[in-house]
Amino acid sequence: MIHEDEASDAFAPRDALDALDALDVQDDTEPEATRRDAGEAESSRASRGWWDRNADEYQQDHGTFLGDDRFVWGPEGLDEVEAELLGPVDSLKGLDVLEIGAGAAQCSRWLVAQGARPVAVDLSHRQLQHALRIGGGEDGVGLVQADAGVLPFRDGSFDLACSAYGAVPFVADPVKVFREVHRVLRPGGRWVFSVTHPIRWAFPDEPGPEGLSVSASYFDRTPYVEQDEQGRAVYVEHHRTLGDRIRDVVAGGFRLVDLVEPEWPAWNSSEWGGWSPLRGNLIPGSAIFVCVRD
């Protein structure tokens, strides 16, 4: 789960992000972690609030790894330059591309460099402010704040859609998202997205030896929720088994053409939440689904 619980004051908006609006002061009370049902509206509200509150820390902690204009599929560091899951790099020139859950639009900025015309969508206003900070508003990336389940685009607007850990793990109804992506894609368009590998839900979210023993049922689809003292969700992540994900892709109208489980590369010595070289050499941490709209 791409999510850190530790707070940090090292990235003060007024100092490092003087072009951005400062956020309201938040309650410092540690949320309660639990497993319970969380519907579509509650999940969306929690995700928007969490990413608005934590965008500064997230970009501070992971910005160097992600780069300003790289396309990285996940914590393993699989780069689209080598993977070519969207297709050969030369084939991207001139394509209209939709990036969903774009964060600071690092992937979209890479797509611009390949000659594509990307639009970066994110639920979080603060994440898109980081996109403006990095790109200066003149990087050729269109920025749109929207829910992935209600995309504000006409049918057949894009040649390609992608998402690197954006939106899909956090929505209660992934089929709704997939159908929206299907709607805005032109026939023959690819939809490529990465998520936490489903098997990781059976293990503790720890990078060390304590994270190597099964602690939960892989088949328990109950969402992971962090909630405040009033029981309101402030963070929600949804688990789907591998079979569920494939069925969701099909129900969304797509044909699955590849399922990539990146191996942990020797050069990557970093830890990120439960991801680490130790775990990455034993169990998969990410799953990338390559789909086609026929």
C-alpha cells in the first residue's frame, strides 16, 4: 500500500512551495487502522482529503525516486523506457493520452517528451498544485481535477490511458472506473494500470523479516480503512484478488493482453512502505495490467 503514516514538517509550503496555497491546520490525532466496509462516496471523500493533506510529504519523500519527468510503474522502479507497456516509444508521438491518478504528473511530463499530448487527472487539488510547481504551467500537460469514476471527457477522446498506482487501488467500484476509461478511449486504445499486487494483502505492510509471514486471508476483500475519532474514514484502500482484477477488466469492456509482475532489480536498494529488496526478491509487490479496447 503506497501510504506512509509518519508526519513530517520538513516540507513547509510557505518556504518550498511559495506559489501554492497553504492547507488548513489538521488534527494531529493518529487515525485508527481497521478493516471495514467503505462505499464509493466515503472512499472518494477519504482519498481526496488524504492526498490533499499528504501531497507535500509524499512529493518530498518520493519526488527524487519518481523524478520530474520519468514514467515509473511502481516502487520496484520499472521504467516505461525499458518496459514499453504503452507500446514502442516511437509510437507515442501524436497520441492523445489520459493519465488517471496522475499526482504531480511526472508520467505525463515524460509522455510530452515523447511527442504525446497527455491530460493528467487527479482527485487531489494539492497534487495538481505540485504538478504546476514542477512544470510551471508550461510543460504541455493538461491538468484536470476529477474523480476517476466520472471522467469529464467526451466519448472517444483518447488513444491511450494509463495509471501508475493512481485511483484504482482506492476506489470501491473499479468496474465503474474501467467503463469510464473504455468510454473515453478510441477503438484499439490501450489501458495500462499498476496496483499493489493482490498477494501482498496477505502479508504485513513491513519491509523487514516481520513482513515475510502470512498474517491475513488473501480472500478477505474487506477494505483497509484508517478512521478518525468520529469513525469517519480518512484513508481507504480496497483489496481485489488477482482473479477479481481480471474479471473487473473484462466487465469494464477490455481484453487483457498482458499481466506484468515486476521483479525487484539489483540496483534498487530503497524501502518504500512494505516494499524492499528483501521482500521484492521473494514475493511480487506490484501488478501491471495491459488491456485493449477492441
